[in-house]
Amino acid sequence: MRVIMLFCITLVMFGCKTIEQKKNEEKWDFNKYMMESQNLTSAERYLKSIDLLKEAAIKFPDGDLMGINYNIGYNYYKLKRYDDANGYFNLVIKSYEEKPFTDAEKQEYQKYVILSNIIIEKAKKDIEEAKDPYRIKEEMEENRKLRPKK
């Protein structure tokens, strides 16, 4: 029993590697960065995902910057840092409108623009709900409509 426990402890101590150690041991390509950032986002480790995405943007300036910026914005949105998120979403929209893309690229990147607009609107609603969390204004408006005029 002790041997098994010691083996498990040893395995945990020496078998677990951090992301930094993994990156040092193997060459990370653009797709590896994107997959790892998605895993971090799914695990609700938004700040680590943002750091990884920013690193990918620096290392791969010819990579999918629209996707990187959208994902950074999404992570900021999940952190409820709406101003930072909107900055990245607006960058996605502006890049789509200004940069010359092929038809195939435009079709591919259009999804980021649509999603960015949706989340910008959702962030506006979240901000409004934070101002009136119990929907008191909404109820007051509804009560005004229901009351008959004298």
C-alpha cells in the first residue's frame, strides 16, 4: 500500500507539467496555441487564456488575428470587463471592414463580426441589468400599462 502511495505521489510531483514547461519542451504552432487557449477558456481560466492568445498574436503575426482578437474579447467579456471586451470586438469589426480579404476569407471572418456584434449587445444588456438587478424599472413600466386611466 505504501509503495502505491509513494508511486502516486511521485507521479503527481514529477508527472505534472505546467504550460510553460510543455512549451519549452515542444515547439508550439499556431493551432496548438489556439487549442490550449480554448481549453483554458473552457476551464474558466480566462486571464491565462488571454495571456496565451496575446503571446500567439506576437509570435504569429500572420496567423488568424481576427480569431485571436475575438477570443481575447470573449475572455474579457466572461471576466465582465466589458470595456476591454468591446475594444477587441470593435477591433475585429474594424479590421473586417478595412482590410482587403479574399471572398473565402471574408466568408470565414464574417462569423467573428456577427458574434462580436451579438456579444457587444449582450454586454450592453448586462450593464443595464447590473444597474437595475431586480428589474424594478421594467415592473414599473408594466404597472403603468396595466392601470386604467381615470
